[in-house]
Amino acid sequence: MTMNSTRGSASLLWTAAMLLMLAGCTAPGVHGPVRRPAEVRAEIVRLIPASVADRQGWATDIEAAFSAQKFDANNSNLCAVLAVAEQESGFQVDPVVAGLPKIAHDEIFRRSEAMHVPDFVVNAALGVSSSNGRTYEERIAHVRTEKDMSYIFEDFIGMVPLGQRLFGQLNPVRTIGPMQVGIAFAEANAKDYPYPIRDSIRHELFTRRGGVYFGTLHLLGYPANYAEPLYRFADYNAGRYASRNAAFQSAVSGASGIAFAHDGSLLKPDAAFDEPGATERALRSLDKLLNIDDRAIREGLAQGRSAEFERSDLYQHVFLLADRIQHQHMPRALLPAITLEGPKISRNLTTAWYAQRVDQRYKRCVRQAAGN
């Protein structure tokens, strides 16, 4: 990587500005008077809709999640968690999923096809009698909740011949619980989980305490330089820093004149160096203007799921160039352009729709907290 002295001076000024900005990131640290646990629980009970069953139980688990993770239990953070929980499950620990039997059946066969397991093998396995005497096909046909579906499938891979080997990766339930947390995320962040793990982290996510703990961590457990919670809600749906990365992609388009989707995904998964994705291709066209070579571009993009990306030369130089070419301060956060896909999604929904729905709930909660 090379840069001339003028760019070097600009980079130093930008770095200093970024450090000041990052110091004020919307991170969930302690920012004001610390409330006692009883005060936090009382406030949560007040903020949860009156129609919700066991508001006290929800308040206990949410306060415990904040306390264990040392997040500031201010009304903004509390309302953010409550808004996500309401959007994801309506404050139901194990919500009923409409059409789940068909969703599960279709997803099992989709996954089996991707793993090259023949349909006749899957059909034969589903026809095996389960531990309660009914076949797995019959049990799946009457399933109503994700918890029931997951437990059926665990029984399934334990009972059928070569179940774990052939079908261990076919469990259709991947995001679960009252805050719809990804199992992979929870398992990767379980080191400090404060409760006894009864069977597995997957099972803990089906409990209110587990779902709330990992949902709160997923939402608040990283620093993000966002002016509005709206973008953190988009990240909850699309992945950490997706909103920041979508804005970076917009700046790349603004600097290069190349249009591509601003979806917050900076690198193609497992992309070979000679097969760059759209963002990387556009950046490589700017290599002389940025004074950054292709190898350094790849290294910079690899930081795209971390806070450090904002301190990288790549990030800083792109925005300096885009701001100058576009004659304006380019946005540093944008809602990612993502159409939601998945076995439980039956409508044309987007990450922007999700974030805006959660944001509406959040603002309503904040107004209630303020007595308005």
C-alpha cells in the first residue's frame, strides 16, 4: 500500500476524527446513574404491553441479561430489546408458526438435496416409527412450534439408521426462541452464559432466559457508530455492521460510478482472490485514486464484520474520495438492500421493512418511558 504525503496528512486527520467519533459510539456501556435491579425490573414491567402474559417473568430475565453482560439498563437500551422481542415473537417464549409442517418438510428436502442425500433415503427415514410410536412424518405433520420441531428432529437423528451421519445437518430450525437468535451465534458466544446449561445451547435458546440473554447480546454487544437505533435493528436482521457496510458500498459506488447492490456484504464467502465480488471489483477500479493495491483492498474488506474496519486506510480513503467526488458528506449508515429469504418467510419482505417495524415499536416504547 502506498500514499502520498497529502493523503497521509488527510488520513491522520481522518483517523483522529474517527477516534473521537468512535468514543461516542452507540455502545451499551454505563452512561448515567446506575439503576438498582429492582428499579430496572419495575421499569420493564411498565414498558411491556399490558396484554403480555407474565410481564414480571420477562422483566426478571431481561434485567438478568443486562446485569450479566454489564449493559447500561437505560430506557433506550431496554426499549430496543423489548422492540425486537415484540417483533420476533410477540413476547411468546415458544410461538406457534403458521404452516410449520409444510415449511419443515420443504426445508428438510431442500437441505437433503444440497447435501446430495437421495429423496428415497429421506422418505424411508421419515417413515420410521419414532419413540412415541408414530412415524416422524406423522409427527412433523402435526407440529406447531419450532421447539417441538427441533425436539422431533433430535429424536429423529438419534433413532433412524445412520441418523447423525446422514441427517445431522438437516434440522430445519436454525434461528429460534423468543428473539429468534441464530444457533451458531449463541454457541459461539456461550462462554459467559450465566445459567446452568441443561442439555445444549440450542435447548437454552428455547427458554425465555436463554433467548433473551443471547438476543440482548446479539443486539447490544458490539460498538456501532450509528446516529439512530434504526441501523442497529437492521444489523440484528442482516448481521453486525451491515448498515455501516451498506453505506461504505454506497460510497464505493459514488466514487467509482459503478452500480451494485448495497447489501452490507463486503466479501463473497470464500471468494478466491481472482474472483472478487461486486464491491471488491469496484474498489479495484479505484486502486490508483485510492493508492491502495488489490491485496490491501482484500485485507481491508476482510475486516468488514468488525469495528476496526472504520479505522482502516481503505474505509477512510474511500469516504474521503467519495465525499470529494459527490460534493457532499456521504452517509455513514444505510439500511441494507436485502430481500429476506428463508423457510419461514412467505411474503416479499426486506431488511429495511424489518428495521422500520422494530423502530416503530422502539419509538412507541421510548414515548411511553418518557410519559408521552
